[in-house]
Amino acid sequence: MNEEQEKKIRHDILSGNWRVRSSLDKDQIKVVIDEVTRWLDLAKEGDWMTLPGIAGFQAFEVQLVLRQALHNIWTVQKDDGVVVKKVSKEHRWYLQSTSCDRESCWKENIILSAKGFSVFFRMLVKAQKPLVGHNMMMDLLYLHEKFFRPLPESYDQFKQNIHSLFPVLIDTKNVTKDIWKVMKRIALGDEFPKGVESFRSLRSPEQVRVAIPGAAAAAGSVATTASLGPAGPRVP
């Protein structure tokens, strides 16, 4: 999720204005609530039941909905599913007020689970490491919209945002194109970049192919960092 989506979900969850959205639909939630309600009619205080096969974000979502709908139960996430226990109102209040079972604590866990890949994306941004990709314009658009903010109206603003997130972009497609341009000039003997005079004697394509690794390292005009130009990520 991007920043705006996270703010909305955080507000909805922390204010109690939660609606079933993605991982479970309303029909599935209704089935779960009906099942627990029928069990409660026959259960005694201290009895418990397990809702099997519910894990991850679904488990947080089910617990949140059940706790809001039924005030004489408590829920716990286990390896085999969500455990529902019948408790008194006094015990429920105590459980809500203690350590990791505080309501604010498990609501924060729901928010953290809903973030998904956004957590890793923000780690990448914080690290400020070079971002390497191949023909990466669409990837950058996707990252911006899904994990940062909705795409802006102008391309200039998009460039500014992306460079604020990732100061160094390396698009291997453009780097490769520029390297081959250098190799072509070397092969034709028309123009030699500074630092590759030793390749002046090369003429045949076979010789050039053998010399590509050394030439790529020696060509001083080949840049290794890319910037966004009018047509996307480009080598300056």
C-alpha cells in the first residue's frame, strides 16, 4: 500500500471504523460470526473453539471483527487457526488491558500485516542504495503508485519524486546500449574514447567481441549511473 492508503486504513482501524475489505468478503465473515454465535449459546465460560485454516492477515481481520461483534469472547492466534474463548465481561476488560493483548497492540499488528511489501520498500528508500533494473520505467511507475503516492500529473514531478526516493538509478538496458555504441566506434576505427587507444589495432568483429570486457572497463565515457530523461531512465 502507498502512504495515502496506509493513513486511511490506520485511521479506520484505530477509530474502530473498520470494514471487511480484501482478504475476506462479507459472506465469509458472516459465516464465521454465525458459527461462533451458535457455539456461544451452548458454551460455558472458559470453553473454547478453534476456527481452522485462518492465518496471516485473515487471522487479524477475523479477530478484529469477532471482538467488535461479540463482547463475551476473546480470541488468540495459534498455529492451527484462531482460538475463540468464552469469557466474562470483566475478564474481557482485563485481557484488553494487558501487555500484548491490548487492543492498540493487535490493531498495530493488523496495520503492520496489511503493509506487506511496503515495509521492504521503505527499507530500500531509507538505505539510499543504488536501484538496479532492466528497462525499468514501468517498474518505477509501479513502485511510485503502489508504495509511495498516486502518480502525479506531471512527468517532471514524477522524476523529482523518484530521485528523492532513489538518488542512484542504474538501468542495465541503457548502460548496455551505450557500451555497444562505444564498441561499434572501436570496431570501425572512426572514433576512440579516451583511455582505449590500445584498441586502435582492432578491426574485426571477432577481435572486438573478445575485447569487450576490457574495453567496457577502460571506456572512460561509459557511465554507470542512470538518470530519468524524457524517454525514461537514461545514462547521462
